[in-house]
Amino acid sequence: MSASKEALFNEVKGSLFEYLVARGIAVENNDELAFQKSLDPNYLSVLSQQDRMVRQFYPEMLSFLNQVSKLTIASLKEYLKSVPGNPRLLGKFINSELGRDIQEADLAVTVDGSERFVSLKLNKKNAYVNTKSGGIKSFFTQYFPFTDPGIQESFNRLVEMEFEVMARDLHAFHDMVFPGNFSQWVKKGFSELPGELSPGEREILKGYYARIARDMHRILTILEKKNPEKFREGLSALMGFGKKELIQVVCFHDMKADGVPQIHVHELASLALERAQILPFETVSSVELDCGGDLLQIRVKPMNKFTTTAIKINCSVKFKRPSGA
């Protein structure tokens, strides 16, 4: 399967998974009709298209999704020691005003009369769990608000400078002069996508991201020493807990192999952020922190094409639990 097609199916898979979990909770409460009526017609239309696409091109995914949604509901009930009710899907609101309040929540449920917010993640076994993605030029001031604005501004200048160094090096690799942009690069038919570069070109690009990551490591070390408590608050958001009361449910699976998927349910209080340590820098495109055995990776990545200074910071976590996942 091509990378673009796999990315599309991953998005569809996540969307259908959220719906099936919410619907399953409604069914357990004998409230499926009210749940279906609560869904936005546009959302239902998209969901129907996704369902048709999966049935046509990837039919085995449906039985898999039904299996993992049931396991997820069972694990959530066990964790809450109660049957959640009144499921509300929230993902479709993420770009609206409500998105500021619900943060990473995909689902709202009622537990013992109180509303609880749930983040649902369908994740490949042994893979990092993506938790946060944001622009590089406001990263420190957004997630560590106690950062001196001058630090972010200085860092942004470094990003611009390193971009030019990378661009000059790539052009020199082909005996070209860098004209200030990648117009000649594109005209000659060279790719703007990182995955399509030659080994030599890729090394130049990796060096660029590693130099940025090295400075991120330096700044994060400064921030940790300046205000350890506020620093840990920033880490909690990067680990997917922008909303502190969130319940994070991760379903680890391997669709291509036998074995029961493993469900990891946890809240912010279960993370050992008080023991967070920034690991030594390894000259790669990421900074890593050991949070009591859970590993937080903060990685420098292009938004899409590497030929612009639009860079994102992608955060992901390798959980120490569940064992074998």
C-alpha cells in the first residue's frame, strides 16, 4: 500500500473506531436511537462514505474495528468501574470554538452523573503514540508560557539560518548555486518530499533537523532548570493532556498478525512527570525525555515539503505499559 493511501486509511480507521466505540456505549445503555439522532448530518454523510470505501477496498478492517471497539469499551468500563452513558462524539468540533475547551478529547461520556472526556487512540503495536503536533515558531511560548519571548525569537532566527544552510548545501550537492529559493531545484525536477531524496540529499536534510533539535534540547534544559513545575505542566500537554481531566485510551494492535489487541487506559496522575529527565542529545532530529519509564519524543519534521521553513514539532510517547505492547 502506498504511503498516501495508508495515511488515508489510517485517518478513516481512526474515525470509524471513534464512532464504533461511541455507538457501542449507546447500545449498552439501550440508547442507540438518541445517539444516532444527535450526530451532525454532514458527519454522518462522511462516515457513510468512509464505511463504503473500507467495505470496497479493505473489508477485513471492519471486523477488526468491531473487535477493538468492543475491547476498548470493556476496558473503559473496567477502568471507570461503571458503565459510561450519553456518549457524544467531539472530534468534528476540534477546529471550532469548542475545540479550545475539549483539547484532545474525542468522546464525552457521563459517569455517575459527571461528564468525563476521553481521548481514543488506535495504535500499532510497539509504535510511538502521537500526542501533539504544532508549529515550531511558537512552540516554546505556547507550551512553556513562562519562556522569555526573546528565547523563542532567537530560536526562530536560528531555524531561518539553518534552513538557508541546508538549502545551500543541497544545491551545492548538485553543483548548483542557491538563488534564495527552491525554484531552480523544482525546475530541474528534483523532489520536494523528504522520502524521495537520495541518500546523500537525505543526510543533508537530517543534519538540518538535527541542528534545530540540538538547540531545542539546549532550550528545554534551560526551561527545566528555570521552573521545574511549570516545565512539567508543559510536558503534560505534549503527552496529550492539554485537558488535565482527560482519560487517554490507547488500543495497541497488529492487524496483520494474530493476537489480542491490548488496551492501555490512563490519566495524567498515572504519568511519572515528577521524574522526567531530558536524555542526552544523540545528534538526531528529536529530543527525548524519560518520564518514569514512558518515553516522550519531541521530533522536528517538515509540514510536507522540506523546501519551505514551515516545520512542525511532532510529539509522541512510547509507553512502558502495557507489557508486550
